[in-house]
Amino acid sequence: MFEPTSRYATVADARLTTRDADQRERVIVYKRRRFIPDAGAATTLVEHTVTQGERLDNLTARYLGDPTLFWQVCDANGALHPAELEELGRVVRIALPGL
């Protein structure tokens, strides 16, 4: 369901069994909650100061080789929204989890 590089790819599925209006059993599969890992546990590769016009997906492509991994940079910086890390002059920590 999710791409291998998605933040949800490793999150376990859960199932909820319920009944519809005709009393037929129905199983609903959903993703469990994803907990953001401790930012301090990741290994810092580089700290980058954002310049005019830089976007997080471009920074992620430059340092991690895949723009879709922007969420790892958000996790490493405790950011909920990528735009928080695109402010001019912001120092962005590029890190790899679990190293």
C-alpha cells in the first residue's frame, strides 16, 4: 500500500472486525499510529543553513539521494511541517536514524 521509502512502510497494520447494517462481518485494516523517533538518537551527517529558494525535498535529494525521504529530515529536526525547515537562515540537521 505504501512505497518502501514512505514513513508508514514499516508501521504495522491493525484489524478491526465489525458488522454492517445487514449484520455481515466486515474487517477494516488500518495502520497503527506512527511514533516519531527520538531526534537525538539519529546520527548527524551534516548541518545545512538554508539559503534563498531552497526546498526541503531538494536538500533531501542532495544529502540522502532521495527527495521522498524529506520526512526523515523532519523527524531529525522535530518538525511537523516541512515548511518549518525551509525558512531562510534555518540550520537543518541532516541525519540518519539508527546509525
